[in-house]
Amino acid sequence: MTGPDPACHELLLRLAGRLPDELLWRMRDWLAGGGREVIGATLPRELLRHRVGLTDDERDLLEVAVGSAHPLLDAVLPASAPHDPPAAFHPGDRAVDTVALAVLAVVRGHPGCVELRQCWRGGQRVVLVLGAERPWELAGTLQRLLRAHGDRTPCVEVLPPHGEPPAYHQAAIIGSAPLWRSAAALVGA
């Protein structure tokens, strides 16, 4: 983790399932648009409002993302470990619709993408992308595409290609259906 944008993206990933979708998609959109200052003004307050605690690692990410001098950082609740969200994911009917094809077209053209998956949490589509350069920008682009197709609270999770994802994302991956894998990923499999 080198800069504020990657730190902010990783923190927002870790908060999936812990903060409301309406809030997370908006913050990801702000990050993609260069609005980290707005996130800095909003995120600590929303963590307090929703009583979401942060682990030490998450607090470090927050400090990098919004600045260690932010006045509300000390008020954010501590957490020993993130809670496993009570989310159930399923692959749906596995039909590839127009929205999935549009998402696929964007992901295939974005550098560093390894895999695209899709699942459903209740009636909410969740798009999972493994690997991407500047993942916060890809997340913002895909969210705007989903909103253009009528999704009011798009759930787009752009994860690093390696490492262990948080419990929320592990459950989403297990409950998802693959839509695409890069040729490089298939060769390495």
C-alpha cells in the first residue's frame, strides 16, 4: 500500500457488508472521481453513525486515506476483528444478460484484470473483479455503467488477484458464477 487512493480503496473493500450499499457505492464513486477530500469528511462520521469499528490495520488504512490529523479518527470505535456479515450469495440463474455483457466489455479492456464473476445477494447484483490496475477507477466506471442500466446501488468489488479476501468477499466468490477469465490466468491455472 503506497498512497492514499490505494489505501482508501482497500478500506472501502474491507467495509463491504458492514456499511450500507448506498453509502459504499457513493464513496467509491467519489474516490474514482478524485474526491478523496469528500470521503475524508464523510467516512469517519458514517463509521460513527453506523457504529462500525475498525481493526488496527483498518485504522492505519483510514489514516493514510484521510490523513492522520483528522479530528474524528480517535472517535472511531475499535474492533478486534471485523464481524462476518450475515450475507448470503448465490449465482442466480447463470444467464448472461446485457448488463453482464457491458461489464465484461469494460473489464476485458482494463489492464491487469484476471477474472470477472457475478453473484446475487437477495435481489442485488454483485460484480466481482479480480485484479486491475488502479482498481478504484475500474470500480467507479463499472458502478456508473450499472447505474446507467438501472441499478440504484451498484455493488462492485475489485479485489487484488492474490491474497486472502475478507470474509464478505470469500462468501461472494464462493456463491458466484464466473463470467470471464483472462488468457494469462487460464495459462497459469
